[in-house]
Amino acid sequence: MIYLKMIPFKSIITIGVLWLSVLIGCDEPKDEPEKIDPPPVDTVKQDTFPSLGYDGPYYPDSVYYGREKYVEYYAGDLPIILSAPHGGRLTPDEIPDRTYGTTVTDDNTYELTKTVMDTMVARFGGRPHVILCRLKRTKLDANRDSVEAAQDDKYALRAWQEYHHYIGVAKMKIETDYGSGLFFDMHGHGKNPDGFYDLRNWLGYLLSGSELDLSDAVLNTNSFKNESSIRALVDSSSSSFIEVLRGANSFGAILDSIGFKSVPSVNDPGPNGMRYFSGGYNTVRHGSKNGGMISAIQVESPKPGIRENQTTWSKFSSAFVSTIYIYYTRHLKRDLNN
């Protein structure tokens, strides 16, 4: 016979409560606050840049670079500045392509300008100040105002600011050490829209082609002189404005006499109605039209015979440096040899 042991009523209740707790414990836990990881910090690109000039002071025979080496500056000790805004080849992804304005590269003007620099070092024992834009013109046009040049891109704008900062440094150094100097903005021109290729160098002084086509008597006035980018040079020279501009002692006439035809000059006083570039933003900003003692000339050289290859740009560089020496010493009565 089997005997059943009676379980007290209180024990039954206790067991039921415990079993219910087990069942409840198997349900899904209550929702907890979702853990949110902080966003990753971008340590690659910075939106703020150091102040311009942070990499100074600038010592002759040293080279300085802007951000990402988009701009290159060779600090010099001669009263000459060379600038090449349209010869760069860099196309970084971080800078979008410009959507308006001219985007054509002036082929080999980067190389040509550096060759002129090296020729001056060998000839004079000193170095000109040289500022080079290494960005392709599709990314930055360093010969335009900042709006058209960079088109709202912060990295392009920074390169533009650095480019003109270095030119400003060079101008201040020259005015302090020499009182005055020359600025050459190096460019290249191509075929005309009708297919004709003008093989002359176009020298820009901020006078239009139609103004250069005027007679010497009409052009040789203080009004035209003061509108030009060589105002300070003319004021320092014993020659008249028209003589400095296109007479026997003009830059164009001297270069022409060495074998490279140029306009304006004695032989080609004006473009005679043909296409011609009178000078851009850099010539206005860094020449002496609006003050200062640095006079500027925009140099537009054809590719055939000058910018084609190392042989042609080396030959032109030798003639160009000789022209700088003669022009500078005749009008400023100072020697460029260190």
C-alpha cells in the first residue's frame, strides 16, 4: 500500500510563486537605452589652415611649398620675380574641376620658367624670386581674382592665397633691398581661332591692342604711362615712355634683336588689329599701375621655337635673360651681377 505524504498549503503557494518567477525570467528582458558610438573624427583634411607666412622667414636659395605642394616658391636675392600660373599638371581629387573660365594649360611654361631661373643663377650668381603654380588650370587659375580662380573650393582658394602671398613676399624683399624691380608673368599663346599661329612673343603692359596701334605721338603721354604696368620703371628711367615701351631700348626691341620677334617693339609696334593679350590679373595686381616700385610685363610665348622642348626653351631662356640684363641696366642703371 502506497502512502501519500500531504504537502502543506503554504508550501504549494511558495512553489507556485517560484515557478511563475522562472516563467517570467524566460521572457525577453526590458528594453535598454541603445548605445551610440561617436562619429569618427576626420584627421586627414582640416578646414582651417595656418596663417600665411607661417613657413617664413624666407631665405635665398631655399625652396618653400604651400599646402600639398600645390605652390612652389624659390626665394631669391635678385630684383627679379618670375611667375608661372598656368603650367601646372597636378589634378588632385580633393579639388573639383572649375566650371567656368579658361582652363587651357600653357604647355611647358613651368619648365621654361625654371630654366630661365637656372640661367639667371649661372649668369649672375644670384637667384630671382620664382613662384610656380603646380595645379592644372582645370583646378585653379592663379591669374584670376579669387572668385573665378578657385570657384568656392577651399583647397583651391588656399593655393591661390599662397601663390599671391609668396609674390607679395618677393616684392617686399626687393623693394627693401633694391628700391625697385621687375616682375615677369610667364604664359604661352596658341593658334588664333582662324588657325593662324602668330610666332611673335606678346608682351603685355596693360595697354590694349588697339591702344598699341596708335601712333607714338598719341601714345607717349603721362595718361597712358600711368595706365601701364611699367609706370615705376618709366619714372626711374631717363628714357621716355614710348622708348621704354617699344623704342630701341624696349624689352621687345632687345629680345627681337637677339632673334625672338616680339610685339610691341621697333619692328612690331602694335598687333595691327590681330589677336593680342595685354596682361591679366597678375600684371594688374603686381605691376606698378596702382602703386609700388615693381613693374610688370606679361610674357606670352608661342610654342613653336620656344616652348616645344628642352632645346628650344633653353635657347629662349638664354636670350630672355640677356634681354632682362640689358633692359634692367639701361633703365635702372644698376648691375644684376652679384
